[in-house]
Amino acid sequence: MSGKLTAYYDVGTTNLRLYLLGESLEPLAVRKRALGARDSAIAGTNRPLLEGMEGMYRQALADLGQTDADVESRLRLRYGYLALRPAGGSPLSRSGDG
């Protein structure tokens, strides 16, 4: 596969979706999991959600035979806003973004 990938997360109340997009923004991998903001509220921490995001991301990359180095950026929809994360930044490593 040539070119860089974009990882796009859609975090909802009860579901988490991940889309790995190619250079033309075509979906190359789509993952969905029953995990969302409500689970974070119940747990009192966003750790399960962040771990779910990271696990889906790693598995989708592995299924495509790609690595984190192949991802140009990570986009995340949160509460209706789009947030850009530079490549290489794990959702587990961010600070001040509860």
C-alpha cells in the first residue's frame, strides 16, 4: 500500500467506530465496538474508552499489514467537534483531554 493513512474515530454515547482512510479518503478498514462515552461516565474514567480506541487502531493496522508509521494523522469526533492528532500520538498519551 502506498501513501499515508488517516485514522478517524467517531466516539458516541454507546459506540466507538474507527475508519482507516487511504490518501483519497476511501475507507480501507472499518471497526465498530459497543463502547462509548457512557462507559467512561459509569467507570469514572476514560481509560477503558482510550484503551478500546488503541486496541481497535492496532488491530486494524495489523489487518492491513501497516504500522503506526504509515498513519499521517488521527482525527477524532468528540461531542460534535473534530480534533486533529499528529501521527504517532497515541490516544493514551494525550494530556488535559479528559
